[in-house]
Amino acid sequence: QGPVVESGGGLVQTGGSLRLTCAGSGSLFSIYSMGWYRQAPEKQREFVAGISSGGTTTYADSVKGRFTISRDNAKNTVYLQMNSLKPEDTAVYYCNKYPPRTSYWGQGTQVTVSS
């Protein structure tokens, strides 16, 4: 088990919703800026959303207005609420620091959006 564990992925129809969870560990988790990233088949991993320790958020243009990143520092957890999902959102979703660190990748969680 790595420094973070992602969960909440699954199969959903176009227009559906999912909420991903990233469980971190360690007393310093709450001071890290954290991000969600995704990698679709045969594509490079890309940034999806980021959140600072204080709650300031940033999003990739492709998910603005549809995805919401949030965190609960008391639970060492970061969430990604995904609404209005599209087939092009299909990917393995990862949680990492923002910007990401090589040693901090988890195993990811698969999200599949059917058309």
C-alpha cells in the first residue's frame, strides 16, 4: 500500500456521476496541496484538478463545471465529485501531491463511462 489509496471508481453511463476518494496518511497530509490526475489508454497521464491546503482549487479546462475537488483535512482525505460524465472521461484516476511526486503515486481507480 502506497502513501495514498484511491477508491470510488466504476462503470457509469454518459451523464452519470461518481465520487472518488483519496485516503492519505501521515500527520503532514493536511499541509500538502493535492491533485487528481488521470491516464486513458495509450495516452499520457494528465492533470484533472488540484486543491491547496487551504482549499483553493484549480481545474483542467476539460472538466471545469463538471468536476469538483474537495478535502477533509481531519480525515486525511481528498475527494473528486464527477458529474455529467462523458466517454472521454474514461481513464484510471490517480491522486498525488500537486504538483505530483514520483514516489507518491497510488494504484489508481478505474472510471469507465459508457456511451
